[in-house]
Amino acid sequence: MTRLLITFLTFSFFVISCNAQKTTNPKTEKVYLVKTDTTKNCYTIIYPPKLPWTGYLFLIPGFGQTAEDVLLQTDLPNKLSQNGILTIIPTLQDGVLSFGIDSLSQQSFNNIILDVKKKHKLTNLKYYVGGFSIGGSTAIKFAEIATIKPNAIFAIDPPLDLERFYNTAEREIRLSVNKSPDEERVYMIERIGKEMGGSPKVALKNYYKTSPYSFSDTAQTAIKNIIKLPLRIYTEPDVDWWLKEFATDFTGMNASECSAMINELNRLGNTKAELILTQNKGYRKLDNSRHPHSWSIVENNELIEWLLKQE
């Protein structure tokens, strides 16, 4: 199972789990919605050092990531804390393997939001939602269906179009050099097919309903719900690296649909939707290994400055 997930995630959901020595960090707290279950439906809070808070932000991990992994891979939560923003890292109903954009995951996320707001009496404060990889997809999906929209959303190299993702996995199997069944890509296809109720050929409406963005959905159903929201999508389209390391071309990268979604939002009138392209910023801790699908492609201070400017 571990090997399955590692290769699976390199395409779009890749994460890394690692251990590190403890460093001086802001006060944190782990909260469980069901106290007898510590594997899911919980969240980690990173507190600002003083009151009043300037806002609160839900930061959603990538597929397979714990809150501890997030804190190892990026100092964004700590920097948010320093800027007075209460930061919450959720773990949804399927634990670290939550799909994020499906209805059960979204309900779990909403329950966590309600719990945080109730316990901390968060009123008249700006709130934001963002995440990495499938966590970024989860953030965008939440903003599309939320009754009370966040003040701003951001996503770090998110896989947005499940139809594209499924078709890419099938193509990778077909193009496999050794021609033997590729169990990692088979896992991808089976997981997405299970969540969607079949392949795009038989359940395309479900793909449109669940995906934060669908290239082939000419009605633009999902994205029309966020045409007034400030949105940033970060991506590092290093085609050469993907070709050399994983024999994956541009069609298999998240950058293709990230750019398409921003383009369509801009054409619909969302002047606050931005695509942030980076170069050679993707590296993973703790070994500083090169990977363009990483938390590190974001310039954290600049992102926080942008968040605080949003109304």
C-alpha cells in the first residue's frame, strides 16, 4: 500500500512523510470531534502569540499528509501565526487518505469549521481557505459550494479536473514501457472510479459535479460559483523535470488545468483570479530534494500580504 501511494501521489497528490528535530513553534492544540478516534475528523490549531487575531485560515494538507507533515514541509502556519492569523489544519473523515472534494469529505470539513467557530466565537473576522495538492482542490471545492464564502482562497498545484486525471492514468498505463499492469496507476483509476461511480465515459456528470474545474464542461458549472472571489493558484510547470523523472508530459501535470481554470474565471469577469507561475522553487524538506510539486513554490510572506489585503 505504501508503494502504491508514493507513486500515485507523485502525479498530483505527492507528499512526503519525515521526522525532524523539534524547533521553537507557536502554541498548538490537537482537537478531536470524536474523542475515541484520533485518526480522523480532527484538527490542529496553531495560535497567534497575542490577541486580537486578524483572521483565521483553514490550511488543508495534501493527500496522505498529517498536520505534522505540513509543519515540517512549510513554515506558512508559523508565519500566519506571526501575522495574527489563527491557523487550522484539518484531517477529514477518511483520515490522511480523504479524497477532499467528495461530498462526505466536504461535510466533514464543514463540521470542523463549525466546531472551530463555535469554540472560539469567531465573529466579524476574515477567514481564508487554502491547501496543497488535493488539499488545494478541497479548498476551491469548498469555496464553490459554501454558503458563507471565504474572503480569499489559494491552492498550491492542485489537481482540479478528475476527468483529465483519470484519462491521464489510463494513458500512462497504455504507454508503460514494460507493458505490464501498473499497480500504482491502477490504484488511481480504481479510487477515482469508486468515488465517481465509474469512468468518465459512464459517469461524466459525477465528474462535473465533484471536480472543482472541468475542462470539458462547457456550462462552467463549478467555477461560476466563485467569479467574485479572490483566488490564487500556484504551480511550477517544469516539463523537463517531469519528463526526465517520471516520463510524464504536460498533459499529465496539474499546471494545464490550473491555467485553464484561471483563464475561464478571468473571461467570466473574475479579475481577482490569478495564476502564479514559479521556476526552480520546488524543493522538499528535509533532504532538500528537487520536486516542483511542493509546498515550497509559495513565497509565504507575499501570500500572507495578499491575503490580508482582501476584503
